[in-house]
Amino acid sequence: MRKLVRIAAVVVVLLVAGVVALFAFVASLALDAYKPQIAAQVKAATGRDLEIRGRIAPRLGQSPTVSVEGVSLSNAPWGEQRPMASVERFEAKLQLVPLVASMGRRIVVDRILLRGADVWLETDERGRANWKLEPAGGGPAAPPASPSPDKPADGGASPPPQVAGLEVELERVRVSFKAGPAAPVVLALDRLAMRGGTPDGPRRIAGAGSYTRQGFRLSGLLG
């Protein structure tokens, strides 16, 4: 279960950070018109098909908000005929002052909502994992360049923005893991809430769900 939870956490964090970072830089645009370009960029970077059936709805103001509905990412070609990840609704409410003051390098999120997420993780009999993504075409990645004191290690690209969340809510999140021919194990979160008073402070956590159909409740303090 620990391995499944770690993998699920990585997938969720990547989804959340990617969508929030995207909003931080293009929130003032009519994003619905850019769905084909967004899907093409994801395809080039991961080799997977991204589908956005709902609207991408940014709302500017003192607390900028973005919401997107009906998002799915295709599975590996050798895997089950189902999306690797799908989300009914994602919503993020940002703090404007840290975003502007840092020129987009620090993103403080008042609230993140992830509802109706279904993540399918699997390996085949050869040990290949469907969460290992590679650029379209499957070519090997170029070796990293040696860092220099006055140049970033990635060849000059800006580092990703720092993301901190005050409140995270998960509703109806399901993570399944299937190792080869074995039956899948399922972690289902009916609800999970993490709340904190400051971006870098501790988080209170509370939730309920099931693991392999055994119910559980969570309560405690993180950080």
C-alpha cells in the first residue's frame, strides 16, 4: 500500500502542479481556444493523448481561479484499454499578491479541489510501468549537460515555479494498481481534506475511504 500511495501522490502532485503552473502564466487568455495546442504539447512531451471535454474557465480578480472539467490522459499502448488518468473537475484558487510579487515564480494556492479522479497504474509481465512517460516517437532522452556556475543545469531554462497550497480537497478519488497478471488493488478516497494556516506550516488532515474494500478513516497533523 505504501508504494501505491507514493505513486498516487506523485501522479496527483504532477497533475495539480502542472495545471496550476499553466494557469499562472496564461490565465488572461481564452484558454478554450488553445485546447488543441495544449493537447499537442502534452502529446509531444509524453507520447500520450490528452482530452479536455469541458471548459477551461479562468476567472481573474483578487483571488484568481481556474477550473477545468472532463480531463483524461491516455494509457500506454500495451496497457488496458482505458485512460491512465481522468478527472471530472479540477479547481484552484490562487493568491494574487505572491504570484505578482514573484513574477510567477511562487504560487500560493488558497484552495485546490480534485473531484472524481480515476488513476489506473499498471505494469506488464516485462516490468514496464504505464506511468513512465516518454516523448512522442520514443527516442532516448539527450544526456544532461554539465552545469556551470552561471548557467542552469538544464541549458538555460527557468526553474519551475514553487507551489504551496493552504487547502486541498479530494472527493471520490480512486487509484488502482495492477502488477502484471495479478488482480488490481484499489485505494479509494471518498473524501480527504488537508488544511493549513500558512503556506509553509503544518497541515491538518482528515478523510475516509477504503483499501481493497477495507474501510478506513484518517486524522492527524502533517509537517
